Amino acid sequence: VARMAALAMGDKINNVYDALRDDDERMDLSARLAGVHPGLAVVTGAKTPENIRAYIEAHTEFLGMAPPIVIIDNLMDTRVAGKHHQEMGFYAELLPTLKQMALELNVCVIALHHVTRAGGEGRNQNPHGLGTRSLKMTDLRWSGEAEAEHVIGIYHNVQQTEMFVQILKQRD
């Protein structure tokens, strides 16, 4: 929420964090955000695909148009009945459902999935990658990569001064 508020207002994230910690400043922050991006909605907590669909449909009904983009942060926090995010069946059921929802409701659905595994070359030196090494598709095994339409890897250098984006899978 703090990152989204800072981005929407063009403010530094530390200023937003400070405002969120203080009751009076939090209310002022809320007032300043009103109307900045009227279509922006941040919904917290784990949701099922049905919950996500209901929010998209409510947004469409209320504002008269579907949201252009829906970001699910973090995919493993999504709920699928009878499935756990460490099971392949979780992704095999969830990702096609999200894809069909995106097509039917005409929205772009981006599902974030944080991977801190091997991270490409040099695994012995850095066994978890820590987000500082490029990924290979094999690093994502059993993370829903087979069902995803597109897979993009994002990592940063060790100094955390630069971010790198890599396209790992592109179906169209």
C-alpha cells in the first residue's frame, strides 16, 4: 500500500511510511490520495479467483469500465480450494482460471511470484540467488511456469543500484 501511494502521489516511500505510522498524518495522506487515481484499488488479504473476479466486476460496474490491469501480489497468497502453493496442482488450476478471467473480462492480469532459488550461474557461491542473479526456466520448475503465458524474471545487482528484466517465456 505504501509503495502504491508513493507512486500515485510521486512522493518518496519513506515519507509515506512516516505518514502511515502517525494517525493524523495517515488521515491527511488518505485525503491527499483521494482523486489522485480514482480507479486505483488496493485489496489486501488472500483471495480466491472468484473473489478476484468479483472485485473486477464491481470495479467495472462502479466506474463503467474494467480496470486495465490487475496485479496479484503474490501468487502463492491466492487461495485454491483443496490445493497448496507447493503443489503443482495449485498452479495448474489457478493460472488457467486467471487467464480465462482476463480474456472474459478484458483485463491484463499480472501475477507476481517471488523466486529465491538458485538464480542461474554460480549456484555454489550463492545457493539462493537472493535476487542478484539472472534466472533460467529450470530455476522456476514447479512454480507455475508451465501454465503461465509469459514469464519475466527481475533481479538486481549486488549493490541494489540497478534492476534487470529478462523475458524467460513469451507465448505470443
